[in-house]
Amino acid sequence: MYLGILAGMEITQAQYERIVHCLPLQRGNVSLSNLNVLNAILYVAEHGCKW
């Protein structure tokens, strides 16, 4: 699921395939992929998060 809000630092599917073996396995009933979570972390790292 791509939300269209990420710009700048974003990992593509091809890049993700190269690092997926370094990430924990996805288990259980999850609604977000590890790729989406990783891209969200990069978004906050680049743009910050104002509360």
C-alpha cells in the first residue's frame, strides 16, 4: 500500500529485496509490510515529526 506522501528518501521494491534478509520475518495478522514501515521511518528521519 503506497500512500503517496513519501518523497525523497524512499526504498524501492528492488532495494528492499536486497535487504529483506536482514529484517525480522513478518508474522501474524499485520496490516503493513516491512517495506511500508521502513519507508515511514525514513520519512520521519528526513522530515521530522511535529506533534
